[in-house]
Amino acid sequence: MTHAALPRHFSGKEDLLLTALAQREARDEEQADRILASGTAGSAVLGEILADEFADTDYVRSWLALAIAATNPAHPAHEYVARRRERLRMRLRSGSPRTVHSSPELTVDDRAVMVLAMMDGLRIQALLDPSNDPLRLLEPFMRMVIIPTKSE
């Protein structure tokens, strides 16, 4: 698409940004569906998606910068990022039975928030030290927080 064609398709930079974010999210959803269809265990899907994401450090850096900027309610992507976060929380909550480390102090929602925080932290760690694989920590963390014990 040419620069001259942009105004015909988008009302402005904000509309373009939101469209690009929606396209990326749709791509991520399709990727998750493909990974699940390939027989990958549900607990490993997040790791595969993040591994693909981490291969593009410019994307990770841009996403983190955008997510931080969007914490400001006046930012054009604020509502989008807030809705995306809530969709992720709902997905994590829906598949979150008791785990070996379940306790009355941590609700299912608390555990979903912990996973989202871990994802953001892993993104930062992957950028700070590319020689270290922070994704190796995801599976043990998920077993403690989200994945049910074998007896359930």
C-alpha cells in the first residue's frame, strides 16, 4: 500500500495502529489454533507462541513500548490493550483448575494475572539477555500456577 492510499483506508494514525494490532492478534489466534491442532499439549501452546514472538526482537521491543504507553488512559491503544488483557485473563481463568500450589490466598484471577506478568517479564528478560533462554522457566511456572495436578 502506498502512502497516498493510506488516507483512503484509514481515518488517521490511530485507526491504522488499531487495525495493525487487530491483525497481529488475529494472526496469534490462528497460530494458537494451528499449534493445538498439531497435537501440542495445551500447556505448551503459550511457550510456542512466545518462542515465535521472541524470534523477532524488534516486535517484542515495540510491543513492550506500546503496552507501557497504553497504560495511559489517553493513549489511542489503551482500550485495545485493556480488552486484550481481559480476553487473555478470561482464557487463563477458564482453564485454571486447582494446582499443586493452589491456596485460598490466590484466586483463579490472581493466577491468571501472575501468568500475564510472567509473560511480560519473560519478554523483558529475553531482550536484556538473548543468550539466556527465559522460556525454559515458563513450563515450571505454568505447572505451579495454572496446569492441574495429575490427580485431578
